[in-house]
Amino acid sequence: MTGRPLIGVSTYLEAGARWGVWELEAALLPAGYPRLVQRAGALAAMLPPDDPVHAAAAVARLDGLVIAGGPDVEPVRYGARPDPRTGPPSRARDAWELALIEAALTAGIPLLGICRGMQLLNIAVGGTLVQHIDGHTKAPGAFGRHPVKPVPGTRYADAVPEETSVPTYHHQSVDRLGKGLVASAHAADGTVEAIELASAGWVLGIQWHPEMGEDVRVMRALVRAASAGRAQGLC
Ligand SMILES: NCCCC(=O)O
């Protein structure tokens, strides 16, 4: 099979978005996500929340999947009571994105979780989150930067072998790793910054926001894996 692989990117519904003369409910995705997918050599398809029963059918049409950043996951999803600093739940989005992740893992298509997407990947395989950490978000809406160091020998280190400075915006982090996951990068304070499935298949989560930066290598690695699966007729 030839041509650009198709990468689905989860998308959210916003009650009141304003553009032109309109203020309406909208399906939104910061443009950095599709631009990053396109710069990495793939086509981007937006995937707004739907009935989770359709997740496998959606994934069957894709060569790869990105779960985008967003609000806190409802703590009941990882067996915890909400900390007062955890944001309000987005239940329909949680259900849809967890179903997409489970479908991608079952189908064996390459998967990249970004920020919330990494946290959801961890939860999907039984992991838990720290509900609040200090120091990774400076002010509401303001992305910070900090260094991230790869763990040698991991899939992440294959794509990005050196320590890099990454754009970041989060107040939660991975606590207990889910089944089959290993940590593949850390911040200087020890926060887990990347996770991946150690077994076969290309499944990676990163805590930072590559769509806000210049470094396209992680997305290129996803697109390469998606192209390889497409060439073998696996996707
Ligand atoms: N918890 C949602 C992803 C971003 C954050 O940790 O703030």
C-alpha cells in the first residue's frame, strides 16, 4: 500500500467556541496537532467523542492513533477519590478515549498518547496517577519548558537519544505504571515523562506537548511505525 498513512487524533467538544460571527458548540483540536502529524508525513483525521461502541470501527480505518492533551481524567477510572485540586470530570471524553486506546491496543496499531493521552494510556492498562504535582505548570494557560532525559534502550531513546528541553503544561503525573509499561524518560525531579509498552507494537506516551514545539521526531517515529504497518497490511 502506498500514500500517506492516516493518523486519527482525538478531539474534544467545547460548549461555547467563538469564531467569526459565531459562538457555538464546537469540536476543537489545537491546530498544532494536525500540523505536527502533517509535518511528520501523514494525514490527520479528527476524532470527536462518540459512543464508545464505535471505537473499534474507527480504529479499523486508521494506520495510527494520537490521544491528545486535555482535562484531568476522572479519578474513579483509576480507583481513586478526587483530590480537591483535580478538575471536573469529562466523562464522555474519558469513555471515548479509553475505548479508542483499548481498540488500538487490540488491533495493534501504533499509538501515541500526549499529556492527558499518556495518563489515559497508563490508566487503560491498570496504572494510576498522582493527582497533583507542583512545578510543571507556571500559570493557567502558560506553557513552560524543562529538560527530559531518555532511558537508554527504550523506543523513546531510539527516536530522541539525547536530553531535550520540552514544552510542558500539566499538574498531574504517572504514579504506578500500568501492566507492561516501562518509563522511558524522566524530568530532573524524577517525574515520569514518557512511558511505553515493552512488548511488541509501537505504543508510547509522552507527558509534554510536542505540538507546541519544533521537534517532530516522536511524531515521525509514530508515522514510520504506521507506514510500516500499512505496508504490511496490518492496519
Ligand atoms: N491531567 C490532565 C493532563 C494534564 C495535567 O496533568 O494537568
